[in-house]
Amino acid sequence: MNIKELKKKYAENYLKSHLLLIAFVTLLLCLGIGFGLDIYTHHGENILVPNLIGKSYEQAYKEMEEQGLIVQVSDSGYNKQQPANTILAQTPNAGMHVKEGHVIYVTVNSPSSPTFAIPDIIDNSSLREAEARLSAMGFHLTEPQEVEGEKDWVYGIVCQGRRVSNGDRVSIERPLTLLVGRGVADSLDELGILEDSLATVNGDSDSFVEVGPTE
């Protein structure tokens, strides 16, 4: 084997060794990156979301902090059967698995009942329309109170003995009484028509002249 062949063989071995070294380093990098991502994302480490409904916000916050989760209020509601700041709903739901640091959004109970503005129904809608709109908003309606006016037309709203107007904010817990017409106006119109008819008949009777038999 001459010098030329030795150099060629050395170069081939050198190239092969470098290629093997590059492949080995690449493999180590891939394994390292995968292992690092697993650690960064806590791969395979899931936390079971507990049931927070019915617990106070302070209690839930403390429990979630100990488990590495975050509690955040997203909305408020009202349930008079529950104390203030009690959790009424949560997302994600109990029983689901999440990563550490995940945010649990909760709806807490408001300390006071919500208020809503009275819609534009006074002197602008019928009894049926007004009842449908107010009931859909969550108001409790008592038996309507009749007043003089067009039948089943809404002339006012009474809340705890006080008349309210369109746009007034009223607690959802306070019952409302609608003031509706009893139909007096219709009766008066019918009476007026009847009086006109009687006047016409009386006028015709006055102008009638009885004619006796001719001689």
C-alpha cells in the first residue's frame, strides 16, 4: 500500500468518523430537546379539577393555589339561597384534567339581588305583551290591578306600593303589579252610540204626525 492509498483511506475514515459524530450529536440534541419540552410543558402531569361549586371564593382560591391552579372570577350571579361570594359555576368543570398553572374561571354569588330597568311598556303595550317581557327578564308579577281605561292596556306599574316609570331600575326580587284598563272607555263609547240611536228614534217620533181617516 503506497502513500497515496494510505492518505485516501485515512480521509475516508476521517469522513466516516465525523459523520458518525454529527449523527451522534444530532441524536443527543433531539433527545435533549424532547426531554426539555417534557419538563417545560409538564408532559404527563395532569391535575384533576375539583368541584368548587358551593364553596366560598376564598376557600377555593386557597385550595387551587396549593394544587398549582389559578382561580379567576369571570362573572357574577344571584341566588338568595346561597351566601355572598359563593361559587355558582366553574369552567372547566369538575373532573377534567388540566396542566399546572391552568386558570379556573368561576361565577360568584352577588351580595345583593340584581336590578333591571323597566322596559318601555307603560302606556305602550298590552297586558299580554307586558307580562311576556317582564317575565322573560325574571320579574315576578302579581295579579293585575284594573283602572279606568282601554281594556287590557297597561297604564302603569306599581312596586311595593310605589309607582315606577319606564327606565327605573328595580330589584328582581320585588314583585310588580300592572295597572291595566278595565274597559270603561269601551263601555262609554257603546253608551254614547246607544244614546245617539235613542236620540234619532225620539227625533223621528216627534216629527211623526198621525193621520186619521178621511171623511
